[in-house]
Amino acid sequence: MRPTVYIADIAQHEGQEITLHGWLYARRSSGKLHFLQVRDGTGTIQCVVFKGNVTPEAFHEADHLPQESSLAVTGLVKKDARSPIGFELDVRSLAVVARPAREYPLGHKDHGVAFLMEQRHLWLRSQRQQAILRVRHTVEKAIRDFFDQRGFTLVDAPIFTPSACEGTSTLFEVPYFDLGKAYLTQSGQLYMEAAAMALGKVYCFGPSFRAEKSKTRRHLTEFWMVEPEVAFMDLDGDMELMEQLVEYVVQTALEAHRRELVSVLERDVSKLEAVRAPFPRITYTEAVEVIQRTGHPMKWGDDIGGDEETLVARQYDRPVMVHRYPSDLKAFYFKRDPADAKVALGCDVLAPEGYGEIIGGGQREDDLATLEAAIARHDLPAEAFEWYLDVRRYGSVPHAGFGMGVERCVAWICGLHHVRETIPFPRMMERITP
């Protein structure tokens, strides 16, 4: 059996006879020529079937193949300036691995989103969805590379947790043997704080679960998040790390996928080219003033929601960092600003073009007594946080970190309207299949 060559590597085989294995994406005929668009997961190439180069049976077969037939195609690799990848395959033989058992439900026509979501397992085969998943892969690799190159240690946080970081109202509850209730994690942050006291610079990268009943285009019930935590770091250092990560991830994705972003996703990449440090930094108070100037009735102390985030981010051509939110809006573990106890040492990074918050984080409370009081004030079960308090009992230090959601980041980079396209099999309030 001739070794398989992948379309992504086709340029290395110019003038050679090779075999591709893939699926029929589309076909058309013109007299003595059949043109087959074949994809193999690494790309799509035009395979030209000339009547004089193949058997009569193969020529007839090529004109009657249904979409998504799986094929082994052997032919000569030729340069073609008209091809998006610069090459085409002059077919010499064609073998059908399997024919579809029924008509493929996703033809080359428009379908409603509801129908496409029902067919998500097949929708992934489209050029658009393939491009998005490749960008996602690059984003996830870039995140890991960024931290690995800076001496961080990957520490895996548990999925089952005995308590919530910020109350249990937005967590999925599950029975846990004789121990009672457990929850699917909404964050690995508390565990990363403990790990940072052992390893200095750490990050976790895994799934998170939020049971909030939200149907906005920015929300999923299951998503992926990276959460770094650094010992001996304050808010300023944390904001610098956020800024460096976002710039690195966006520019890495742009460099790797410029062609797909432009030709497949129709993304205005000039918007991504502008994502360079330094990012604008404004306080929550300044953000409120920006929002109020638009005529919005927001008052100091109100939370900045999706609409308000858009109003702020619209003022800039790159992400904007909003820091020092009111303490009452933040979780119990945020450290208050020593210069103004009304605000917490936290920061959100808001992406431009209406994509909203992609990063949230800040400096953690490192004083034991203050943290104990905060747990009591938030009416959280003290016994569930005894291990967390031990982090302060034994060698407490200033430390900070944040969380960045992969799906929102990918949606922004790809210019997508809804995060449901950024993850292979999205989970939302109304969807848990396929």
C-alpha cells in the first residue's frame, strides 16, 4: 500500500506520484474532466480526473460519488497558480473506501443554526469549522508555550470540589458517595494558590463549569480556562502578565492562520494586528465615567455587564484593562486596595469589537485574619476553607493570578458572533447533545 501523503505537505512532493486519503467535499464535471475537491483534515485539494488517464470504471465512478465518500486518490502533484494551496492532483487511480449510507444532510447550501447544532458532529467537517478548530488548537498551544517558556509549572486542578469559590448558586451539584455533595469546578484558582506556595509560578488548564442560567452569545456551561498564579506578585505584575499573554496568543494565532482568518472566516485581521502592548489601563471609576458619557444611567457601584463592557472597549483599538472594581463586586479572596478599601486589587481585560471580558483576576488576600473575616462576611462554610487558610498560616506572601477563557478568546480572534462555534461540542442551557 502506497504511503499516505497529507495535503498540508503537498508542496514537498511536486512532480511525484502520491496517494491521498480523504473525503469528497465537492465535485463538478466538464466533459472529459471531473474535478473532485478532496479534504483530508489538513487541507483541501482539487483532484482532476481526466478521461484518458484513468480506467473507464474510475472515470464513471468519479462522476457519481456522493458528498463525504471516503477515498484513496493516487495521482501526480502539479503546480497550479489558481489553487489556494498552489497545487492540484492529476489523478491516475481512484478507490472508494466507503460510500455514505444515505444522503449527506449538510449540502452546500444555507442551514439554520438550530439544524447545524443538531448536526454538530457533521458540521465540524465544513471549512469554516475546521478553520476555527485549527485556530483553537494554536491558541491552546500558544497558551502552554507562553507559560512553559517563562518557567511556569503546569499543575492539574481537580474537577470535583467540595466547595465553591464564590458560592454555590452557579455550580453543578453531584452526589459524591458517602461524603455528601460535590461540585463540578468553576475554577482551579484556590488550588493554584496552594501550588504557587510550593512551585512559585504555576498554571492549570482545563474545563470549567458554570450553572448560571445565561443564554448570551458569550456563555457556555462548559468551557476551558487557563489560570496562572504567581507567588510574590502584586496587581501591577499581574496586569503585565495578562497583557503579555494576550499579545502573544493573538499574534501567534495571526501568524499561523492569517490565510484562513481572511479567506475562510472573513476576519478583518488589521484589528488583530493592532493588539500590541501596552494596553490602555483605566480604573473602574474611570470606566463608569466613560459609560456615563454615552448617556448610560450606570452609577458607581453597579457591575459592568456585557453592554457596558462594549461601551468601554469601543473607545480603544486594542484590549483595555479595567482595574480596581468596588470590593463589594468581587469575590471574598480579592485583596482590598490599601489606599482605598472601597476597591479591590482586581483587573478585567476587555477585548475590543464587542467581545467583552476575556480575562479576570487580581491580587489575592494574603492576610489570615482579613481572609477569615471575608469568608464569614460572605457567609461561606469556614470548615470547607480550612485548607485554603493554611496557605496563609504557613509562610503567607503576596500573590496574584487570573483566568482566561479559551472560547471567548477564540471567538474574538476568529470574529465569531457566538462562542458555541469555538468548542467542538458546545454545552449550553438548552443543549447537551450531540
